[in-house]
Amino acid sequence: MFGLCTKFGKLTLCDNYLKAMSGNQSNTSAAPLVAMRGITKAYPGCLANDSIDLFVDAGTIHALLGENGAGKSTLVKILYGLLQADAGSIEWRGESVTIASPAQARQLGIALVFQHFSLFEALSVLENIALGMAVDANNELKQKIIEVSNRYGLPLDPDRQVYTLSVGERQRIEIVRCLLQDPKLLIMDEPTSVLTPQEVNDLFVTLRRLSEEGVAILYISHKLHEIKALCSEATILRGGKRVATAIPEQESTHSLASLMMGDELVAPERETHTPQDKVLLSLSNASRAAAEQHEVPLENINLNVRAGEIVGIAGVAGNGQDELMQVISGEQALGHAQALVLDGEPAGTMSPGARRAKGLCCVPEERLGHASVPSMSLTENAFLTAHHRTNMRTIGLISKRKSKRFAEQVIEQFNVQCNGTATAAASLSGGNLQKFIVGREIEQKPSVFVVSQPTWGVDAGAAAAIHKSLQDMARQGAAVLVISQDLDELMLISDRIAALCAGRLSDVHQTEDVTVQQLGELMGGASISAEVSA
Amino acid sequence: MSPESNMFVMIALTIISAATPLVYAAIGELVVEKSGVLNLGVEGMMLAGAVSGFAVAHVSGSAMLGVLAGVFAGMLLALIFAFLTLGLRASQVATGLALTIFGIGLSALMGQALIGIAYEGIPSLNIPYLSDIPVLGPLLFQHDLLVYGSFALVIAVSYFLKYTRAGLIVRAIGDSPEAAHALGYPVLRVRYLATLFGGACAGLSGCYLSMAYAPMWVESMSAGRGWIALALVVFATWQPGRLLFGAYLFGGITILQLHAQAIGINVPSQLMSMLPYVATIIVLVLISRDRGRIRKNAPASIGQAFHPTK
């Protein structure tokens, strides 16, 4: 937190310029559906929202743009009654209101699809939705869920327990819950990150239909082309301040991005790598039965990753990504050693530690609890995976000095904002922790690097940094495998691409031969006609 | 009545009276744990309930007032626990253990003057005709109200958790207080109420011991039943129906060993006394094989402090 706030400090230089820009905002239209004026919220040592104005008209799709830490979440929480502003006023349909609780927000007609899903794992879909709406979990509600989920193409089984569902399915619960409340203002916090292109299109159709029905939508995202395609107005936040309002159609993605990020974009260009002939990671007929009821069985996965290339694996959540990751990392051993060959050596039955020692480093999807121990310090977390490949011990005991130095190196190289190496992993923001755990593996100089959802919930700046370091690795001759649901990401960085559907891997294609639409079909289990196969 | 059926009725009655205090204490703790709070002070709250109930019943001559006093005493201790762990965010484990020690000491101090005093016990039901039916009469229609109350309570709690909105909120808070808070549910208030309910049930359980089971006051008379109740909740995977079954299983095993000794079955009594605990361990091992059930029923946030500001 502290680190972020010092970063904001530099931005105050351009205050006057920003104020001049925001002054252009016209307040002339008849009372907007919601008007937030001068919203200010301070945390100890950090001004999260600094006199922000936000106006959303009924029937419009309004984008709220900003990087992580820009103050979007705080602003939305104030609007939804989860936080109280220190200063400022909120008007709802022209009347001054105080939104003291989410219940009150819901009563007004405000619904929120959370970025981090507020779901109860042990409860069923039906019960979760009932809790979110403060109604009884009865058959009537069940029918409504089925009806709404069918109408908007968001299939859901009301009786499933949430812990058995994938990330994408969980998001559907949130969306369906909001739609059931018949909202006047629907707040969507990064809703498309787990959807296929087709599903995104379907969602946009839904959102446009809702907005035609008069519902205002506050759409929070950092995917600029989505905002250009969908939103009619945009409010851009940076460092807790409103820096501009814009009409997305009239802006280029580049101009929006520079408003959002301040300085010029450092997004990496697409680059192609010339892979060497040497196959570093090879899966042949790798299969794994589902160990638990809702796991996805892997069926005959065949995949070669060569030195110096990035291979991307697309797929909607819950199609075997976690299982594939476990099989590669060694958390789940394969039946026979030959099923996974690591730099020429059969490794299918090796332990994760042995695979790391051989040069295979992995970053699983779940940042907190899987890739890191939330309550442990960064130094300790660094030691946990890096001790296989780096010297972190003195006469067999953990060397605090050596592991601390390694953690410091990661923090410096990957520009992790934190209060030093003693900080607990859980206290880092999502983007910073992601930079740390990706950096931790990259600093070990692996020959094979496998990463799942490298930029999930990470802001554009951090995502660009992570993408760049993946490209650097490939250029230096590592074999890189990226499992992701973010197609833009895969299209940008991967040399070859495949899709995982229901535990089966499609053929692998050269990325430039595949369109996003075709990739979407692959994700749905179809195959592309022979002409584009690589 | 034949001697065999006499023997059977006697054993059945003693099982019921051994199981009833376990049912009360455990069903209360089940609700507490379902809300995400782990109160290890059940034993202490039982003893406070036992001594208060006995004292008030003795002085006033009213079993009703005694039971009320016992319930109140259990709630008072639970309130201390709730204030420390929910209000001040002290460690639930340490505070619960301290509460047990406190309850043992406090009840011993309060009960000094009560030792050796006789009390006729809570009157049993006596329904004309029904109570006189051989075998079934004594089995079904000759208990005190607390026995029937324990069954009613289990059914009520089961219904509450499964079918009411309030019960759903309790389960939700036990699963993820953060998510519940984000939706605007009053996490701490619900946890306070659940903890108080647990205290009331433990107090009631204590009352049953000192006013119906014994009936008299002896120092530390709960003799570890509070701990068995805690184990029962896990044993039952937080399901009221299984909890009832478990309480009777435990009560049964406890009683059978006494009867076995009385009949003269030659097994060392220490071995027999181990039976309930051996059974717990075996069942816990079997239960933990079914991860789905645990995932579905165990409150995920149990024992963790919740900071509403975060």
C-alpha cells in the first residue's frame, strides 16, 4: 500500500492539467441516474479517492477505466454502500442519498458483479444467489435462475455446490444474480476475463439489450478495445483522481491507454521467436483420470515445446487447465515416466522438486495459497520454490541471508511494490504478488517455464512487464508454455497456440495462421480445417 | 414384566439420560461452529450452568427457575467469550480453553455450600395410561421435559439451518465471513447470537446433569462431557441428525461399559472407558475419506477472527 501511494505522489505534478481536463465535463444534461460529486476517501497514508466526480446516465454503458490502485474499487465500494466516503455526495435520480449498506444500494436498484467473487464455496448456486438477493432459497427462485440463465446464455445448475465450479462458472453466478435483481444500475467489474470470444460477444449483446431497456451499466475494465466496442462514455481514474472523461469511440486505444497510465505505454510489441529444433518439454499421450468428482480427466495430451518458443494454451476455465498444470508441475505424477519428457529425460513420475532441479519451473493460477503461502514473508516464499535451483543453504540449513538476497533481487528486477522482503505475501496487491511469483521463477533461470494465467487480475502496466519477461526468456532459449483464458494475451505473446476443451488438447497451430474466431471454435472443441494446421 | 425386558428398559433409560446432556451441549456448539466460531469452553459453560441451576432450584424450589438460571449462566460465560474473541479478536482457541478452566474454578467456588445437598430432581412426565404401557411407557412417556426438549431442539436446529433464511445466513458467515460482509450481512452480530445460543445450550446441558441425571452437585461433575460434545460435532460432520445419532452412540457406549462391568464381563474397565474415544477416532478417519462431505458441511472460516474493516 505504502509503495503504491508514493507512486501516486509523482502524479500530483500534473494536477492542474488534469483539473483543466475534467472541467470540460458537461453537467448540462438532465439529472443523471447517479451523480457522485467530490468523493474523497483516505486510508492511513494513502488517498484512495481524491475528490472524484462520476456521472452515469440511465440507458448508457459507462466505462470506469484505470489501473490497479487507481481508486476504481474504492469508488465502486462507496457507490455500493460497502464503504463510506470521507467527503462528497451521491445523488440518485437527482435526489441526494446516503448509501449506508449494500442492502440499501440494492434497494435503490444498484447491482454489482464483484471482481473477486463473493461466493460461499460450501453452499449451492441457489443458496448463493438467495443470499446475494436477500430472499429465500425456494423453488420459485430456482425457476427464475434457470429462466434468466437460459435467456442470457449463462448456463447454471442451481443445485451444484460452488466449490465444484470453475472460475468462469462462478462468474456466471454473479452475473445471473445481478440480472435477477432487475437493476437500474449494473456495475460490472472486469467481467470478460474468463469468457471465450463468443461468450464475450453474447455478454455484450446482453449488456446492450439491458441498456436499451434503460439499465445503466458501469463497466470497469482495462481492456481498451472492449471499452471502445461497448461503452458510450468513459471516466478515467489515475492515482485516486479523475483524470479525464472521454467518449471511447472518438479515442484511439492508445490515447485511452496513455490517459489511464500517465506516461507512454510500454506494452510489448508482438515478436516472433525462431525456435531451435531441440524439444525441451514433451507430453506424449499423457492421460489422467479425474481423481475427484468435478475434476476434468486429461485424455491423450500430446504437446512439444521447443527451446526458444512460447506456446499458448487457450481454453475456458474448467476445461482441464488446473489438471494439466498439476501433471506438468509434478503435483500429480503421470502413470509412466515416458509420458512427460523433460530435456530428453523421462520425467513423468518425478516429484515437483526433482523437476524443478531439472529446470522445469511452474507458476500455478491461484496466486494466494497455491503459488505462495499467504501468511509467510516474501523471503520465505522465495525460498520455498527457489531452493531447488539456487544456493540458499549453509551447511544444510536455510540461509536467511541468501534467501533474502534472492527475494530482494526479484523485487528489484520485477519492480515489485512492497515494504521489503519481510512483508507477508497476502499483504501485496494482486498485481505485485503476481510480479513477485513470476519473477521468483524467472530468476531461477529455468529451461522450461510453465505459467497459468500470468496476468489474471493484473493491471496493464504489470501485465506488460510480465509479457516482456516471458518474451525475454524465450529469446534466451527457454521453452515457455502459457496457459491462459485471456486470448489477447495469447495472441500477443505465443508463437504457437492450441486450445484445451474438456481435457483434450487441440492441434497446435502457428499463431499468425489462426484468427480469434477460429481459436474460439477450438476452445469449443471443434477443429480447424487442414489448411491452417502447422 | 419379564426380567429381560426390565433389564432392557433400564439400559435404554440410562442411555437416554447419558445422551441427553451430550445432545444439548453438542447441538449448541454445532450452531456456534456453523457460524465460524470455535468455542472450546463448552465444559466450563456446562459446569456454570450445572451449579447455577442446582443452586437456584434448591433455594427457590422451582425446577423451572433453576433451568432458567442455568441457561443464563451458560450465556453469561458465552458472552465473555464472545466479547473477547469477537469484540477484541482474541484467539478463539486460547480463550475457549481459558473459559473451561474459569468455569471449572468458578463452579467449584460457587458450589462449595451445595455439596451433599439432596434434590429430588426435575419431575418426570406422567401421562395417565400412556406412561403405564409396559416397556413403551417407561421408554417413551416417563421422561422429564428436558429429554423431549433435546429432540425438539435437534429438529428445530436442523430445520433452521436447512430451510430458513436466517440459517442460511449463519452457514454463509461460517463459510466466508468476508463474502457475507461484502453482501452486507452483520457477521459479528450473527456470531454473537450463535455463541450465546451455544452458551445457553451448554448451560441447559449442565442443568440436566445436576438436576436430572445425578441429581446433585459435585465438583467438575461434567467429567469431560463438554469435550465429548466438541468431538461429537466433528463426528457428525456438522449435521444435526448425525449428531443425535452420535450422542446416543456415545451415551450407549459409556453406559454399556458400566452394565458390562455390573454383569461381570471380565474386561478391564479402563479399556471399556476408552471405547467412546476409540470409536471417535475410527469414525473421524472414515469421515475424512469423504472430502466432498467435509467440504460441503464444515464451516471453512472456523476459528478465524474476522476484521470487518478489511
